[in-house]
Amino acid sequence: MRQTFTVTDDEGRDVDVPLPVQRVVSIVPSLTEALAESAPGMLVGATDWCTHPAGLDVPRLRGTKNPDVDAIIALGPDLVLANQEENRLPDLDALRAAGVPVYVTDIRTVDGAFDSLGRMLAACGLDEPPWLVSARTAWAAVPVLSPRRRAVVPIWRKPWMACGSDTFTGAVLARLGIDNVLADDPERYPKIDVGALPPHDLVVLPDEPYLFTADDGPESFAAPSALVSGRLLTWYGPSLVEAAAVLPGALDVG
């Protein structure tokens, strides 16, 4: 029988991980990219939505909200990487009941992302990779808009929905000098009436989960709109390096 070591995930749950970790399934696109960039041969399964890194060639296991639990178990992973917001507890509990160790991240701020990803990779037996060092450095020196802007951040239409309280997206924007006008909403992703929003001078329109474009989104608002990569705004992982370089200019509109 293989030895195990115990790690504590972001939910405070102790996870017994086999030594050494050799086979990992990720059911979160950001975590897939983080592991694949850090230890390419370790990843043995990912979701259909795991688009990065390019050319990733591993079995696909449906989505974050409907992973193929039986297929994951059949892969015999040493560890499954999940996220508190992205994945459903019943799926994670089904994996645990089958004896599969599950490590859950909970990422809501930029600095929290760095620390959480470092702990997650350590649970896989990995040292902090160069991309994570670069991301920390880049965000420590990221330019901040002055004066600060007040923004609404739609994520869907029909019905309209937007980023509300306690979101990673809101934390990213705050670090860049942009305050989410719905940050005090009781919901994380509330439905909104675009004609009754708090005062704002910017609309941030990502291309995921809804694909906002120049012809689909900006026409609904009076304030200037910034069309941005959803991956750079919502993913935590190697994309944070590019986000620090690209987002300040992309958001400086109007």
C-alpha cells in the first residue's frame, strides 16, 4: 500500500494524498491550466471547457457542473482538483465516497489566488512554478487607474446578470482601480435591470460566460464599454501573468 500525506484544502478539509502524486484530474479550467503548465505529465483528465494550455491532450470529462464521476473514478486519479464555486458538492462527495481524494480551492482575491494555487500545487508535490512567481511580481507592480472608475460587470443577458459581491472578478478590477458598483449586493451574481443601476462610468463586458461583442452588449448602456477577455478577468492561474499586462490598457476607455 502506498504511503499518504495529509494536506488541508481551502475549505479546511483534511485530504489524504498518495505519495508520490502521479495522476491528477482537474475539473476546473483555471486549475487545469495551472497544473498543466507546472507539471504537464501529471494531468490525466480535464473538463470539456479546459481550453488552456493549447493542445492539451487528456480525456475530457464533461463540465464543471456535470462531471462524469464514473469516468473520473475509472481513471484512478491520485487527486482531483476542484473549486468551491465552480463545482457541486454532490459530485465531490460521490468521488470521496469512491475513495478518491478531492482537493477544493476557494479563490476570491488576487493575493488569495497566489496563495491558494501555491498550496494546491504543493499538495501535488510541486514547488512554486516560475509562472506563479511571475504573476506575483506582475501584480505587485500593476498600474492602477486614476481617478478610480465605477463599473458594472455583466456576465449574461436574457436575463441580464452581473458580478455582485465577493467575486474574484471584482477583486481583479479593484486591484486595477475599478470598483464594482454592485459589490454590496447580497448575491454574488444577481439579476439586474440595466435601466436601474447605481451610478457608473464604465461597463466591463467579458467574452465568457456570455460572449459579449461590439454589436451585442454596449448598445444597452449609456456608459463607455470595455470588451475584455473573460479568461483574463475570471481565470486564476498562468493567465494572471497576461492579465496584469493586458487588462490595464483594455479597461482604460471613455
